[in-house]
Amino acid sequence: MKGTNYPWRYGLFLSLYYMANAVYQGYASKYFESAGMTTAQLSVILAATPIVAIIAQPLWGAAGDRAGSRNRVLNGLIILSAVIVLLFRVSDSFWWLLPISCLFSAAYTSIQPMGDSIILEALTPGGYPFGPIRLMGCLSFAVMNLAWGLILPPDRMEMVVYATSALLVTLLLFSRVLPVTAGHQSDGGRKMNITAILKMKHMPGLLALLMLLQLTMGYFYSFFSIHFTSLPGGTTSLLGLCYFLSAVSEVPFLLNADRLYEKLGVGKLMSISALVMTLRWILLASTSSAYVALASQVLHCGGFIVMTVSMSKYINDTIPDELKASGQMLIAVVGFGIARAFGILGGGLVASTMGSIQMGFALMACISGAALLIFAPRYWRMSALNGKK
């Protein structure tokens, strides 16, 4: 770790964001269910929100790149999210909650990549690693998942809305720890759009690999909780432990993320992710034991966090300064929007075609295994893709 004054304060922002994310991401579907949504209506809401994010995130990225202060765009996203989520309480009608949840998604899903673009750019001049700051978010997410599960009464799901808004207001206060960062297309900078990123030499292949792997993660996010609680002994309390274990499993990578990125580069790291995820899906497809499924959560250490951190760093290190915010939004589009949309819209069809949710994991293993066979030989022969020639 270069320098002696590591900017730990940046981690306060990510800690608050992931605390809010633990509350909303983990319990929004339960809130909609308590509001009287049918399974079909819930599926429409959950599918619509990532689709809206796919459209909104590039627009917010462009706004950040052209803004005189990227922080103002970030603060605007936080304020919008904190206000819109409270509008959930106006009515329990499906026709009210559907557009409001879409509006919330349009703002909320862009907070993290916009914040990452500011933090990564601030860390670069001093050569500071990103892993320790991202670790603060990871631990906050894990602890909040456990704590909120204990605090939240089953018959008071409206607390999900109020807690999410309160945590976002607190996040707005903590956003002041981030350095003021201008968009590089402001004040006469080159006018560029996100298509320039897609024309970079290695970017199409990396994004294709990321998309394939995140498609399988989308299926997991959508159906693991249902599958786990259907297994003998798969209780909701053990499900909470599953999510805690998966978050904690990311710690070893985050402590070494920057060294591994420098040594191996993003291509090799995502190839390792493909291998680990293939093993994970095979395990879930082949076991009927809740405890084996619980133990499989340890393999989360080689999935989402490896892909997102290494891609975030690679984009920060290689794309033009004028597209720093748009680049981080591109990861969010592929990782959150497309993956979640597939998980919700296509996941049910996959489970139905394969005969069960469990056998759907066998298909996910085939997808990640195919990605491994296609991309790993190519990236393993290359020198490390870490932004250095």
C-alpha cells in the first residue's frame, strides 16, 4: 500500500451504500408481497426494474462525464432515491408500485458505479489499492444482512421503505468524504460517448465474458432462496447465514485484489471466476442437502466480487478520462441490468424447461463452463491485462 495516509474515509461512503443495499435488495420483494402483490405482479415489478436500469445507467454516466462536478450528479441520484422510495407508501396498488419502483431503480442503481468512478479516480494518483475500501462495503453488507434479519418484524415490512430512505439520507451526508471530481468532458474536454469503449481492443471480449458469467449469477440471485428453502432443513434463518457467508467469503480476495490484478490481470481473473462458478453451479445442481448448499456459498469468493472489482479497475486504468463515469455504468448495465433481467424473465423459463430450479443450475454450469473453455485459453496466453503495456 503506497503512502502512509490511506484514504479510509472513502470507505465510509461504500459502507453506508451497502447497508442500504442489504435492506432494500434483501427485502424489497417481501415488501411487495406484503402489499398484496400476486406472484405474477411481483415478477413484472422485479423484471421491469433492471430493464429500466439498462436504459437509465448510460444516461447517468454521460451526465457524470459532462458535469462540472460528478459529485453533484451523485448527490442528485441519492436524493432522488431517498425521496422516491418513500412514495412506495402512497399506495399498495400494483399500478402505483410498478412505475414508482421503476423510477427508484432508474436513480438508485447508478449510485454505486458513479461513486466507484469518483473513488477509483481519486485513488489512482497516489497508487492506493481499491480492495480495502471495497472490503468496508462488503463487511457492512454482511453485518447489515444479519442485523436487519433480526430487527425486522415479519408483519412490519413497511420498515424496509423507511430504513432504506433513512440510510440513503445518511449516505448523502457521508458522500461529503469523497473528493470533488469534475467530469472530463466539461470545460472544453473531448465529447465522447460510450460506444468508444466498445471499440477498445480487449473490451468486447471482456464484456462478453462478463455478460455470460453474470447471466448465471442472475439466475442464482432470482432462484437460490426459493431453492434453498425447499431443501430438507433449508430454513429462512439458514438462508440468512448463506448470504452472510457469501459476503464474508469475499474478504480474502479483497485483501489481495490489487496485487492479484497487477499480477494476473482482468482476463485471467475472470477465467478463474468462470472455473469457480462452474464448480458452484455443479454443486448446487447435484445436491439435495441444505448444508452442502450452504457450504457452496464459500465459492462466492470467486464470482461477483472478482469480476466487478477487476473490471472496475481495468476500465478505470484503460478508458479515456472523458468516459470514466460511463465506463463504470457499463459494468452496471451488464452486471445488474442484463443479468437480473435474464434471471427474472428467462430464469423461470429455464427452470420450467429443465424440470426444476435445481436442474436450472446444471444449465448455468454449462454456460459458465462454455465461457471458461472459450475465453480462458485466450486470456491465459496473454500478458496480464492490467492497463499496463
